[in-house]
Amino acid sequence: MPRKKQIVQTQKRRKVYTPGQLSGDAMQVKPKGAFKVFSNYKLFAIIGAIVLIGGIGISAFYSNTSKKSAANSVRGAGVTKATPEAGSTSVTGAQATIKQYTAPPAMAIDPGKTYTATIKTEKGDIVVQLLAKEAPNAVNNFVFLAGEHFYDGVTFYRVIPDFVAQSGDPSGTGSGGPGYDLPFEPTTAPVKAGVLAMAKPDQAGAPNNGSQFFFALTDIPTQDGKSTVFGTVVSGQDVLQQLQSRDPQKEQNPEPGTRVESVTVTSS
């Protein structure tokens, strides 16, 4: 019998998967939806470059704007810091934070009224009648700062017996203030024991410091007409004599100055 013709089966070629490598078919799988962007390398590179350049541009714009703002800002524009509560003053007389303003306050007092200030200190209260008619600008300024609690926590950083007791500087250095100066306001009242006057540099024609003041502990005729007198002590002269002696200009590491707890002003 003739032999049956053997049918040779052709073995199909098997696909070989190499670990870590995608086969041809797997590489040809096309992404769908938003993922199409990532398959288009040129488009992806263009978008990335645009985002990078845009980010650099925005950063440069805000940086330049910030520099211009700083360059054009006015010293003490607005309230930049808040005054601390009484008791937070350091031993040097410097407050933890300080208020600063753009310019002196607008006139708000009535020179026809009587204004009385009570300066509460660690040693006791000093009551002062403010001279609104004689020095309206100085009194208006003092009333404003007291209402802002600017003086809460400052110290009498310079107290020289039989001479002066000086305060009103939030930095406790003798050079601080509210961010502005006051035009010198001439007054005729003599600088004698018990008067309250604005502090100012010794230079002729120099403006008054915006917030610093001093009490005369004795008569100082050399300051007559040179210092703006804007108040007189009604009670508390004995408290002035108890203030901690302190002369930071001559002493190294002087004792802490007597702290001002608060300043309140009433009118009638």
C-alpha cells in the first residue's frame, strides 16, 4: 500500500519577551486622551519651554515690581508694626515692636479745650496739663500718639538728676521716633522745673523729634526759647524725682530705665 503523505506542520514563530524590554506590539500601543501630548515629543518640548519662559518672566516681573515699590516707599508709610503691651520692653528701653507713620497727624484737638495727660509709670503717676493754646501742634501730636498707645512700654531712657528726664523713644537709644519730625514750634514759657517740652537736636533751626519729650527737673534757662514747652506738671513731681537715674551717653550697661505703662489724655 502506498504510504500516506505525511503533512508537515509548520511551527509558528513564537514571540520572545525579553525582561525589561517591550515587544514590538507593546511599543505600538497608542496613548489615548490627554496622554497623546506626551507621545508627541516635539509638542511636549514646546509646551515645556513655554511654561519655563513664562515662569521666568512672571518671576522677573514681580521681583522688579517689588524693587520699585521699595524704592518708592516713604519711610514709615502707614503702621508697619504694632506697639506691644506694657511690660514687654527690654532692659535697654527698646520696645519689641514699633509703630511708624508717614507724616505728623492732622490737627484734631480744640485749642479752646483743656487737655490733661496722665503718664502712668512704675514709680507712680505724673499728671500734666497740656498747653493746647501755646503749642497746639505739639499737644495735638502728643494726644494722637497717646491714643495710638505709642508710648505704652517706652522707658525714661535718659534721666540726669537736677537736669532732665527724657522719654518717648521706642528704640530706647535716643535717636528713635514715630517716622516723622515736627516743625519747631516756638513758645515763650520758660523751661523751668516741672515743665514738659519736646526734645530736639541742638542744631539751630532743627525740627522737634516726632515723639520724644523731656521733663525739666530744674530750671534750665539756657533752653528758654529753644525748646517747645507744651505742658506743666500738675501732680507727680515727686515721681519724677524717683525715676531711675540713667545716662546711656556716659555709662556702660546702665540700669534699666523706668518704664511708662500707659499715657491717657482727657479733655474738658
